[in-house]
Amino acid sequence: MTARRVQVGRDVRLLEQTDEGVDLEGATRLRPGQMVDLILADDTGRPIAGRRAEVLTWFVVRLGSGGPMFSGHCSWQ
């Protein structure tokens, strides 16, 4: 299975990070059970590192004129 590349700061916003996983929010639509490669950026916004995670939950948190906003939790693999 190929993991989808998701860039933190561009595709999603990091809400919280722990040793077990991350809470994310963004307009990017993900699916529970999907594997993602989360690409983290440095202070200048350049991608520097990736880490694989599994999407555990992903749901609509609000609807707006720009489309739906999603939020959920991913566990580190």
C-alpha cells in the first residue's frame, strides 16, 4: 500500500503531537485506515522530515464558503 504525502503547514495544521500520534486539522480529505507520510517543515517552510502515520479518525468539524474543514487523529507507525 502506498502512503499519501501530507505536508504539515500546507495541507494540514498540527494541533497537538505526542509520542503516540498527532491531532491535525485542514481542508485535506483523509480516510480512517489510510497510511500517510506526514512531511514536517523547518522554520522557513522547507520540508525537512517525514514520518508515517495511520489515520484513525477524520471528520468534518465545520462547513464554510471555502468548503469543509476536517479534523482527526493519526497514530505513528
